[in-house]
Amino acid sequence: MKIGSSRQIFNKIFYELSREITPSDKMSEASEKMRTALLVLGGTAEESYHPIDRIKWSSKFRTKWESGESDLEDADELSKEVSVQGMATVNGDIFISDIFEKLWCDEIIRARVLELYPQFDEMDYEAIFKSIWLVLISVQMFEEMLSLETDKDLGIDEWIEACKRHMIFYRDERKK
């Protein structure tokens, strides 16, 4: 067996799962790959197997509106169904990201987090939960994003510089 960090193995498996549509006859195999990623990263202690075995790689169709493309103005385009694949519960076939969204919006959880961390305000809460949600959906496959995926150089340094300029502008505007 080749050597690599658990994080590398996790990232590689989810990179592959999130970059292409898994056909329905390969979902079981995809689920085993996903479970491997979770076990390798989270540990293979006996108590890890049961919860990880309760999660699978799943596929659902959603409208573009449900997938978050609310910036589209064409109602026909918003109602088109696209495939989304990701981690879901074995019972109920519910995406983990959907469950997390419900937790994020729950006022009791919000109040409890803000009580436990009095240094946080509402904007901190939103920043924390938005960041976690973005990490969760980063391992999902969104059919409408596949045409943008590339193995070419992404110019990450240029992306960083552009986003830094936008953050500076945002911070300057807030000061006004």
C-alpha cells in the first residue's frame, strides 16, 4: 500500500467523486470509496464504522433554483432539473448538507452557540456556519458545474490576488 496522509487520501477520493456523475449502477462502489475517505481521515477505531456505514453516496435531481442558482432570471431555466450527488443518510436518503442547513437556520442552535461563545455576534455565527457549509458542499457533485471543471492550471495566485482586492474594497466600503 502506498503512503500518503489521511487528508490527501480523503481529498483525492472526494475530488474524484465530485468531478463526474456517478452512474446509478456504480453508486454502491462510490459509497464504499466515500466511506474509505471518511474512515481514513476520521480513524478506523471500532466506534467509527457504525456511523460511517450509515452514510452513502447518493444522487438526486433538483431544480436549478433548489441548487442555489437564484441569480437566474429566466423562470424556465430555474425550473430545469440537474443532478446533485453527495453524502446522504442511508435512512431517508437526505443529503448531509441539507441537514446542516437546517441546523444552521435553527434559532435554538443559534442561541446556544452564541451563549457558549459570548465573544461572537450574529455575523460571526453566519461566517462560521457559511464556512462549514461551503466545505460540505465542496465535496458534492453539481451537474451544472461539470462543464467548468478542468485539469488545466487554474491560476490560483491570480484568484487570490483578485479576491484580496475585492476584500480590500469591501472593507473600505464598510468604513464609509
